[in-house]
Amino acid sequence: MSKRTQPVRSTLPSCAPVLYLFNSLTRRKEEFKPRESKLIRWYSCGPTVYDAAHMGHARSYISFDILRRILSEYFGYDVKYVMNITDIDDKIIKRARQNYLFQKYLEEEHSNDEILSNVRVIAEKLAETIEGTQDNDKKGMFMKLHADVLNVLSVLEKETKPSEKKTDIKKLLSEVKDSYSEFLDSKYGSNINDNSIFTALPRHWENEFHEDMHSLNILDPSVLTRVSEYVPEIIEYIQKIIVNGLAYESNGSVYFDVGAFDAKPNHFYAKLVPEAYGDTKSLQEGEGDLFTDVTEKKSVNDFALWKASKSGEPWWDSPWGKGRPGWHIECSVMASAILGETLDIHTGGVDLKFPHHDNELAQAEAYYDNDCWVRYFLHSGHLTIAGCKMSKSLKNFITIKDALKKYTARQLRFAFLLHKWNDTLDYSENTMEMAITYEKLLNEYFLNTKDLVKKLNTQEKSVSLSKWTDAELKLDQHFCNMQKNVHIALCDNIDTRTALDAIRECISFCNVYVKDRGIDSLNLILLRDVASYIIELMQIFGVIPRTKPTGFPISSDNTAANLEDILSPYLTVFAEFRHAVRQEARECKAFNILKECDKVRDDTLPNLGVRLEDQEGRCATIKLVDKDTLLREREEKLRIERKKAEEKEKRLAQLAEKEAQRKIPPTEMFKKETDKYSKFDDKGLPTHDTEGKELSKGLVKKLQKLQLQQEKKYTEYLNSVK
């Protein structure tokens, strides 16, 4: 008898989705394949630190933080995330110099006549600028500046009148600081030669930026680079590009030779935005505010790698003389220094595509003589404010600190999660209301589920592991569908909006399941598993902070006790005791005791981060909630109660006034109105006004009608008191 063998096993082809990302280099979604299987080399353009970080920064850095977390914690990649700080830049130089000159000016003694003359000059120059500006956004900004200057000018002109109260000149000038600083800079800027003036400003705003990022729960980069720390590397990098024949020196500056680069068969200039080739306006803005001389270039398309420093600017020694790095070269050098000749991902705002990112690509590919410095270029979408363009240069922006005064970091993150990361996002009340609504949905779901699942600690295993009915099978099917749909959404260009929709749908079904089954028939393990999955996703998305301790846990046992686990038994005992006290107080009609029980619920526990919800006929539910959230809820409840009390008081006052009006005899109703009338007839009807003029027949007729109405009310009153 021959031995039996296993049958040939048929296998089904895998239909699991794979990760696709929208690559700006190809303008389409592409399957994501890093150079090394699990390692992602990622460079992200950081801020130019000359002012407060705003919501435009938040748009990019929260979006990329979400992408980074999902790639790392959901898809399991090892991410080396490098971000730069631009601390050498035309904007920084100009702002630092102007701040210094303005502060110095305020500390000095200057006559009102001199200041008045300066403000007049500033007003005239702004008027000329407005006249010559075609861009409507910029024109609007200049018009606002002009209006502020004219207001200050009006106040200063009044100062010449002795009767006018003297104004605080320093405070007044602070209202037009930008315009006045620009004026001072045009006169004295070239005299500044202290390099420390140019380092203090970026150091201050970098620290502010990091604080804002931490406030938004954005992960620190793996490596942070600063331009000021990489000047030697930048010089070496430029030298090699010159050796490769793709850059040239001119009058102490070095320019990238766009024509020579583009002529090479293995190179292509403006990969991201080919249609912008020759866009001199964008190129000039990319060159910066302090350098616009094109006569020393071979072509207007060429851009500076190294700028010869002029008077009033910081400088470093170089083979071409004293100068400083151009804006674009810094990212190419710093990214290459840490991540090498090929990046898997490069991220930045969509407004950086051209010329900044296109110039980065050209520089690095000229240096390495390759054509694949970046594999995937990801650009976050624009951010608008209530439909309007947001721009720091146009002074139309909301700082992150101001946004956090109105909304929480979690709510801001939800606003971004509810929109695709590469679409335009409108920061408005409607957008934030959507985020707040979603946060409330999740918060109530978590609180209710935690309250139910607490019973697992006291349930017998035979109860908690009971047989599934059709209700559990249906819930589990929704759970599986959610997991599948979330995965499909995240594979499709990390579509968090669709993922959150899938989560919302499953939560709705969980709520229906709890309502239909009743508390005693629920499968708590299944409810816990669904909630655990959603919590894990929220941690991956950065909505819920995840702590990662270094080393082994302090506890010697295998439990991971948290604050809620520790407090829950004590709070439960307290809730049961309070319930018994309330029941007894109701029977005894001890209203003072009931009042104290309510006081504990409404005043004491919220300050400890505890929400106590009374349930009819059974013990109250206790939930641990963020203290600030509870205090806001309490304040809102008090506000509603105050509003109701005010409305009630207003209604009572109206009723009292109406009742008092009924008691006035019709013959007396006009006699108190001596500010209107001076003479009355025998029925108390006015005949003359305060100046002794006889009233018109029309007015007398109107007053007679009012008197007849009062007579009817007065008669009703007399009948009611008989």
C-alpha cells in the first residue's frame, strides 16, 4: 500500500491594497517604494524664523506629522526625519536690522517736528507704492498701512495745538512700527555692522516655534539643522557645482547656471513646475528682498548660490569674498549632509514648489550628477482664512498661539484630519465646528464605553465570554468593515478624512447596539476591542498622546496600571455611597442634603476632572474627563442657566409692568408726562404741549384711542379685585 501524500493546495491571489502617495514630481498617485525596504529618508523644509509661527505653518507641520506617524506607526516604516531652521535669510536680516533701528530710535530723544516730518514722508511713499501696485492683495496691505500712518499723522498734527492733550509718542509710533522701521532702514540700515544683531532675532523665534510645535503635539525631528551651522559645508557644495561646470562666480556672488544645467541630457530644470520656467517674478521673490541686481548674471533664470554681502548685512569668509548663502542652497546641502545623495521623501508647502524646491532639485542633481535626488515630493495644500489668501508677507495671518487661545490642539488636529493633506484647507468657524463636533462624538463614545467596560473587572469569565448572538455578529461585521475601510483609505494617499468617516459609522452602530441590547446583555469584550482599535488609531494620528518610556517599566508586575484604573474603585464606592444618601434624603425630604449632593456633582468633582452623571433609578455613572473640558462644560451650563434666569426675570418684569399699567385710571394716564404736555381737559386728555401750543386734531384723536384702550384694561382690573 502506497503512502498517502498531502494534496496540492490551491492559493488565492492577494488583493490587499498597497500604499500610494501623491507625488508632485509626476502629479499622480504612485506606489510608495523607499530605496531601502523599511527605512525612509525624509527631509522637510522648516521655517524661516523671523516672526511668530502661524496657521500656514500649522497646515504643513501638522499634516506632515500625521503622515509621519502613520507611515511609522501604522505601516511600520523606520523614519529618519530631518528638518531645517532657516536662520540666515533676507527677511531675517531686514527684520533684525529694522527692529534694532526702531528700538534704538525710541530710546533716543527726537523732536515732535522731526517725527511729524518723517511720518509725512512715509505717508507720501506709501501713497506712491499703492499707486504702482497691481497685485490686489498687496495693494490692500499697503492701503491698510497707509490708513494707520494717516491716523498717526492726524494725531501728531494736533500736537501743535496747545489745547490738545499730549500723546505718548512711543506708543503712537508703535502703531506704525513696520512703516516707520522701513523708513529708518532706508536711511541708516547700511551702517549696521554688528553680527550679533542678526543672530538674536532668529534664536528667539526658533524657540517660539519649537514651543508652538510642542503645543500642537508635533513630534520633534530626528535631526534639526540650522543654516548658520552649515556654512562651511555650503561653501564646499558650491565649489563642487562650479567644478562640475554648472555654476559661476560674478562680482563676489555665485550663480547657478540654469541654461548649462538644462542642456545636459540627464538633467531637467523645473521638474515640479515646468510651466514656470522663465517666471522672473517668482525667481526674483526667491532671490530675496535684498538682492535684485540681474546685470551680473548670464541669464535672468540663474539664481544665487552665494551672495556677496553689502553694508548692513552679516557675512562669512569664502573663496569669493565676504558673503552669505543663498536661500535655495541651504536645503540641498543640509539634506544631503544627513541623508545622502537620494531622499525618499521631501515635504514642504505647495507655495515652495517653484522656485525653491525646483532649485533645490537642480542644485543637488548638479552636485551628485544624478537625476533622482528626491523620489517622492509631497506638498501640503494651501491654507485660506475664511476663503481669503493667508500670507505673512501680506500681514494676513493668525498665529498658532492665537489659534490655541480659541481652540485646543486636538481640535486643530481634527480639522486637518478631516481634510486631505494635499487639498486646500479653509480655516474658518465652519471648519472648526466640524472638528469640534467630531471630537465630541469620540469623547462621548470613549466615556460611555469606558463606563461599560469597567464591569469586565467584576464580571465572571463565563458571563463576559458568553455566546455571540446575531447582534454581536453584526457588530463584529461593522468592526471588520471599519478596519478594512480605514486601511483602504490610508493606503490611498493617507486619506484620513475617509478613515474618520469609517470610524464615525462604526461608532454609530456601537451606540445602536448598546441601546438595543440593554446594559445587562452587552458583550463587553467586543465593545472593548472596537474601542481599543479606535484609540490606537487616535494615538497613531497624534490625537491622543502616546508616551514611550525608556527602558523597563518601574512596576515589577505585568500590569500597566494607569490613573483611571487606580481611581476607579474609589470613585465607584463614592458614587454608590452618594446614591444611597440621595435615596434616603428624598424619602426624608432632606432638601439641604440633596443640595449638597448636587454641589459635589456640579462644583467639586469637575475641578478634579471627574464627571458624575446621575441615572434615574440606579447609581450614577462616573467618568474621568479632562479638567478644562469639564470646567468649560460647567461654565456653559451656568451661562445657559443665567440666560434663562435673565429671560424669566425679564418676563416677570414685563408682567409686573403690564399689571401696574392696568391699575392706572384712564383720567390719570397722561398727567405724569409733563415733559410732553402742559394742559389737560376734565377727562385727563392732553390739550397743549410743553410750549403751550394746542395739540393737533390728529394727535388728540390718537391719544383718545389710547385712553379708551386703558379704560378697558382698568375696568378689567377693577372687576378682577371685586
